[in-house]
Amino acid sequence: MSDKVSSYRRILKTSSITGGSSVINILIGLLRTKVLALLLGPSGIGLVGLYTGLMGTATTIASMGIGTIGTRQIAEAISKEDVAALVLVKRAMFWGVLMLATTGALVVWSLRELLAVQLLGSIEHSEAVGWLALGVALSVASASQGALIQGMRRIGDMAKLSVYGSILNTVLGIGILWQWGSAVIWAFILIGPLFNFLLGHLYVSRLPKTKSTAISLHDITEQWKIFLRLGLPFMGAGLVQTLVQLWIRVTIGDQLGIEAVGHFQAAWTISMQYIGFVLGAMGADYYPRLTGVIHDKVTASRLVNEQTEVALLLSAPIFVAMIGLAPWFIHLLYSSAFTPAIEVLRWQILGDVLKVASWPLGFVILAAGAGKTFFWTETTTLLLMGGVIVGLLPHLGLQVTGIAFLTSYIFYLPPVYFFAYQKINFKWTVPVFGLVLVTFVLCLVVMQLSIYTEWGLVISIGISVSFACFSLLRLITMTDLNGPLGRMASILKRFYVKTGVKN
């Protein structure tokens, strides 16, 4: 088996594992989202978004980028088979996270009244903010657990952790809201970090043990310096992201009302949730692999192209279908009260096409440890999105949030591509570039047909099924699979040959 076929198989295997867990999470999310919509309505969903944004912002500051940098440091130590370095990273992460989580929780609790008034508009929310401080501490701890599991490439454990966490969060969270209603939304949000931490602790305890070595305080301090030097730019970019998201929600609430925040949150959740199976695979295995080969330009460049192609083949049929079926998705997952979210969702899916194309390039920046580059590309992109929304919201209404999302990724793609070209001499192969272009054009065409004609839904389904068959054939051919899938590929190949379509 050639290295290229082996690499494609590994990417597909990782995507299938994370994708399988994502499908389960999506099904669970269908139930959770529907119940939330019925129990809370648009205003309640909007409040969930504001609470989540606040906790996410505080977590980003408190974690200091330790999840991202921890994954990189662990993956690098493993690729070099340096046991001493691995032990040092793990020990430094433990003590560092303990201090960061405690400090973050204390700061949020101390400022609970100020945060409630400034961000949520009333001191009545101060008790909820105080409880969210516990969620901050648990989320910081979970980030370090995730870094250990991800850095050691325990893909199966990551998938199980995700599924079990989703099940427990949904069952207990819905039970809490069913019993006590919107008054305990903070408890519903806190359930997630709590069980993520408990399950994360369980799976970390099962990781292969490393031989204990003597580590001095000086060694730990030096490792902390590395965490800070590399982590601060990533923390800064993450902080900007969460602040911009919070800024967007607050602006929508001020100008259009809390229900509009719920509509935006609905479109955002669907857009992010259904793309998660592809992006999750990149973070789970691709990022640690790329870190290990980042200094081998040929191998790294090939890996980026392979990851991009597989990600687009897996996601393109879903994007096409979701644009045409956007009204159906919104009404099924939420209710007719969320109709304004339909156009927002369509624009966001167009942006998702470029997001899937650009993310493999963005991971080159992470793997290279280019913190300043990561900070400025992420920050300028996010500020552009926020600025477009704030500037045009009074004139274009809620749909500008989707347009701004697409605009931000049109802006983001060129600089990350240029960095990858400089760092590893990267260029898209002709098939990958063609796949990016075709996917975007098809989604744009289906969107226009869905808006201006009654045939958008039927056409989107037809194109999606055809694209899915092509993707299946391409994936089976790339991975050289035999058995039933191989025979299926032969049938599809004969069909495409007869219709004049080249694979």
C-alpha cells in the first residue's frame, strides 16, 4: 500500500470515527434543540446564547490557550519519542491548569454583579453569573484533559467522550428545564462543563502511563514560559472571537430585540453543528499529525491537500442539501417562530464552504507555532465580521449576520493560503481547487434558486444525491477499498463513464 493511499485511509478512518460520533450528537441535538425551542422560545434561546458567550469569553481568558498549545507540545514530544519531554508537559499542564482554573473562577465570581449589568442588562442575572464561574473552572480543566487525549491521538476516546457527554448533558439538562423552567438556564449551561470534566478525568486516567522522572521547579517554570509565549497569541485570538460573538449578540439584542438573538443563535447552532463532524476530524488527528511533519515541506503540503479534499468530499453534499432544505431544518429543529433564521442559515452555509477549505491551511499556522500570525489573521477576520454586522444591521436586518460570516471567510482564505505557501511551499492541487470552486458555485446556485423559485428544494436534493455518489466513488478510489464498497465504486464508475463525468 502506498503512503498516499495509507494517508487517505487514515484521514477517512478518523473522519468516520469522529463523523459517527457527530451523527449521534446531531441526533441528540435534534431532541435537545426542539425541546429547548418549545420550552424557552426565541427569547430563552437568546439568553442561552448570552450566558454561553459570557462563560466562553471567561474560559478563553482563563485558559491562556493551554488546550491548543498543550496539544501541540504533547504531539511534538510523541513524534520525537521523547518520554522526558512528555512527562514534563503533562506535569506543567497539571499545575498550570490548577492555578488558571482557580483564578478564572474567582475573578468571574467577584465581578458577577458588574458582568450581569454590563453584558446582560440587569443585576438580576448576577446569581447566574456567579454559578457560571464554576463552569469556567471546569471548562479550563476540560481543555487540558482534551489536550492530553488529542495530543496522544486517542481518536476513539475523543469520540466516546463526545457522545457520552452529549447524552448526559441532554438528559439531565432537559430534565432541569422541564422541572424548573427558564429560571435555571444557568444550571442547564453548567451541566455541560461538569460532565465534560468528569468524563474527561475518567478517560485521562486510562491513558498509557509514562515512566515518572525527576522534574525540577526550574524545568516546570521553563515549560510554563513556553506555554505563555505560544499560548498568549492563541488566547488573544480566542478572546477576540468570543468577545466578537458576545458583541454581535448584544448588538442584535439592543437593535432587534432578544428574539432576534434567538433567531441568530438558531442559525449559528445549525451551521456549526452540522459542520462539526468535518472540523472535529481535523482537530482530532490532522492537527497532531501535521505538527509532527511540519518541518517536512513535501509531506506537510501533501497532507494539507489530502485533508482538504476529504473534508470537502464529505461535507459538500450536506451543504447543498442544507441550503435547499433550510426552511425544513429550521421548522423541524425549532419552530415556525424561528423563520427569520432561514436566510441567515443559507448565507452561513456559503461561508462554511470556505471555512472547510481554509481550516486545513489555518492548522499550518497552529502546527508551526506562529502565534502572532494566528492572532492577526483571526483577529482582523473576526473584527471584519463584527464590523459588517454592526454597520449594516440597521439597514439589512438579521440576514446581514450570515452575509458577514461569508465575507469574513472570503477575507480569511487568502492570508492563510499565503502563509502555507511561505511555510511549506503549499499549493492546492488541481482536483482540490476544482472541488472548492465547484462546491461553492453549486451552493450559490442552489441558494438563488431556493430564494427566487419553487424548485430550489427539489434541485438541491437532486444535486446533493449526485454529489454524494461522486464523493463516495472518489473516496473509495482514493483509499483503494475492496469488498462491497469496492464493487459499489465499480458500478458508480461505469455510470459516470457513460454520462461523460470524469472522476
